[in-house]
Amino acid sequence: MCVPVTLFRLQPNVDTRQKQLTAWCSLALSYCRVNKLYTMTVAEAQESPLFNNWKLQRILSLVWDCLACFVPSNCFLNCETGKLPLESILIVLEELRKKDSDIKSILCFIPGNLEWLDKNKSSFLIMWRRPEEWGKLIYQWVSKNGLTNSVFTLYELSNGEDTENEEFHGLEESMLLRALQALQQEHRAEIITLDDGRGVKFF
């Protein structure tokens, strides 16, 4: 993945900076979707191709002396390493967390695309598809195959042979549970306790 150089420069203009952050959020969600990433640590994100421009790093190692005269002092990118600084990564992640928060009071509750998993904000759940959307896909599969009133373990649902060709195959348990909770709120499913763990019954 090659990230445009302009995205790495923190723009002083408020409107321009917001557009920049919006582009970063879109890029982050696309990257996680393509790679089917659901949870990450900040350290993993910092080392991922998403926040590293290796091609730019190689170029800068050769021509940094020339570029130093033109690159702004508030450059988002650490031009010596080709990495986005931790502080800038946290800005992007926080933007993902609060994405859409301004319209929550106007529309029905719409969460952001990121949820911190610990108080130290060292790991996070990235929601490139919202739990309700995953729930809809799962229930479509259940209905299509006449599986209402059936019981599945969480493992069977996300890793079973019957779901191999479905988009939700391989879905991490944390996201799967949120999807099933969304269906449970709609009275289409019930999360239950089984001898070998948790399961779900569809209605």
C-alpha cells in the first residue's frame, strides 16, 4: 500500500485538515477491510503498511538533504523513517472513534468506526462494517438456508464449513458477538450458553 505523500502533512487550515483526516479514516477502513482486520494494537498499527510509506522512506534516504528545504516543519510524516508519528496515528484513530458523533443526537444512534478495548488506549476494535450490518448479513444467510430455529456455536457460525463462502466467515468473536447482540435486540436471535461455550439461536 502506497500512501500519498500529501496525506502525511498536517495541514494548518481547519477545513483542509478535516478533509485530510477524513481521507485517512477512509484509507484506514479500506485497509482493514481488504486485510480483514478487526482488532489491532496501536503498536501493530504503527508498524503496519497503513502508517508506513516504505517507498517514500527509500526515496527520502537518498534525497532528504534536498527535500528539507521544501517540506514544512509541521510535516505529519517522520521524513527520516517514512513512518507516521505515534501522536499523528492517535489523532487518526481518535477521529475514527468519534466519526459521525456530531449527528448522533439528530439521527438514531450511530457509533464511530473504532472502539478502544482498554483504558490505556493501547488496543482497539476497528469497525469497517458496523455490527448491525454484520448481523444483517448473518441473518440473510440464516433465512436463505432455512435455518431459523436452529442453534449454532459461535465457532460454527464464523469458522464452520457451511459459512466458508460467506463474508462473515472468519469474523472475530468480539465483532461476531456485537452482530448477534444487534440481532438479539431485533428479536431475531438469542445468545445462549452451551456446554462448550456460547452459541446462538435464530428466530
